[in-house]
Amino acid sequence: MIFKHLLVGPLDVNCFILGCEKTKESIVIDPGGNVQDIIDFLTTNHLKLKYILCTHSHFDHIGGNKQLKDFTGAKIAIHKDEADSITNISSTAALFGMKIDNSPEADILLNDGDKLYVGEEITLTTIHTPGHSSGSSSFLLENSKIIFVGDTLFAGSIGRTDLPGGDFSTLINSVKKNIFTLPDETTVLPGHGPDTSVGEEKRHNPFF
């Protein structure tokens, strides 16, 4: 499997590119900006982008959706509870003094348990983990111990819950029920900052 991590956008979002070595199909998770860097990697590695996968609809995570979809024709996928907010990010970005294009509508509205298949090597399972936003979701990479958690969980911290759709108790329950039940050695790849593990956060995260 081809795996690439990029820091993108004005708030240094962790963007991940996964590609199938055999078929060259690929998926991009949270293209918050720096779209040319994403396109350059896809082009250099002869990858065809199948999906643009969004952990949630905050502008720093999906700011590159429009440009990337326009260039590649890939399908945008996000949890169904983010369907309305995904197309209304420019006004929120403006509050932070940033100009961001609204994302196109999602092509695929995900439910908890839905799977996305990329080539012959990559299967991602949707795990609804609300709390940072109503439709925040994590994605478990099957046949490996890796989970992409967006802004639900960070190394030593959690996502903020003071934005629309956020709720502290919901987020805490999401992590305990859906992430901390995974094996301790599972690698946690958050939306910002360094990676961590389920065991590390269970033992040392001060919010739990």
C-alpha cells in the first residue's frame, strides 16, 4: 500500500493519501488545502483518485475539496449528518479571516459501519464518533491496526466541543465506546498533531 502524510491548509491539518499498489486507485482523507501538493503526489505515483474522504465538515479539513474534485473527478464522502454543513464553509472560514471555497455537495453520505473499497488493498470502515461535530467520523483501516480519527481525539487531548454540533459528553462517550475498545497497539492518526496509540491515550490522556 502507498501511504503519504501531508500537512495542509492554514491550520496544519493532517492529510493522508492511501493508494493501492496493484490498481493505482487512491483515496485522500481531509484535503484541507495545499491541493497542488496532493495532486503532485498523485501524479508522480500514477494514482487515480477514487474518493475524497472527510472526517467532518470544518473548513480546515475540507478547504481543498472543490479544487481536488474539479481536477480529479473523485467522489466526496462524508457522514450523512454533515450533508448540509459541508457546502457552507466559506462563511465560517471568514470568521477566522480566511477565504475558503465552499465544498461541492457530497456524492456519498456515510452511515456507521459503511465501508469504502479502494483497489484490492484498502478497505476503510466508517465509525461514527460524534462530539466534535454531529457527524464526525473515524475510519478504521481494515487488516491493519490504524484508525483515522479526525478531530475526535488527539495525543493527550480531545477535539473542541464549543462549535455548532459539538458536545463534550457525546465526544467522551464516542471515544470510550468506539476507539478505546480497539486493541491498545492500534495507531491513532488525528486531524492535527502527532500520532499516538489507543493504549497511550487510555493510560495517559487527562480527559479520561
